[in-house]
Amino acid sequence: MDEYRERAFDLLLSSCTEHRTDRQRALIAFQACNTPSEIEYVKEIYLSRRFAWIDKLSVWQRKWQSKVSKNPWKGNHYDSWATRESYIRCHGDYHDYLEMSGRKYGDEA
């Protein structure tokens, strides 16, 4: 693969968010591949940038969580810390993350 194709793939995959234009650009990049080595190259770039975006979202979410209130019980209204943590991690039930909020399942607010 020549340097111009590498640069084109690099520009197409400049951001790998969930926005529809980014998804369309990723699709264009994968459809433009001619060889298996190009597919591997594009897949590697896409996954690394996608994971970087997810990590950045997690950091932003946690920074917001830490500043939402100085009173930790306000942030725990309806176990919201655990719910947000389950959204960030995209798996599991929010009961799995209750210990992170400092509450236990069944605690009354």
C-alpha cells in the first residue's frame, strides 16, 4: 500500500464516534480496501481510534460524575451512580456497580 492510500484511510478515519457521518466514513474506508493487508490496516486504525473515543467518553463521564454534587447522597438518588457506571461499561446490571456508589442494594435513601 502506498503512502497516499494510507493517508486517505487516516483522514477517513480521523474520528470514530457514533455519529452517522463517522460511521459512513468508516464504511467507505472498508469498502475502498483492495487487499487483505489494507483491510487489516483499516481495521487496526478504526479499532484503536474507536477505543480511544470510548476511553475519552468514560473519562468525561467520570469527571462529570465527580462534580455533579458535593453531597454524595444527592448523586445517589435512585442509584444514579451505579446506573451511569453501567452505561459507561455497556454491560452488566446496575446492581453490579452499587459498591462504587457507596450504597448497597436495598438501602433506603
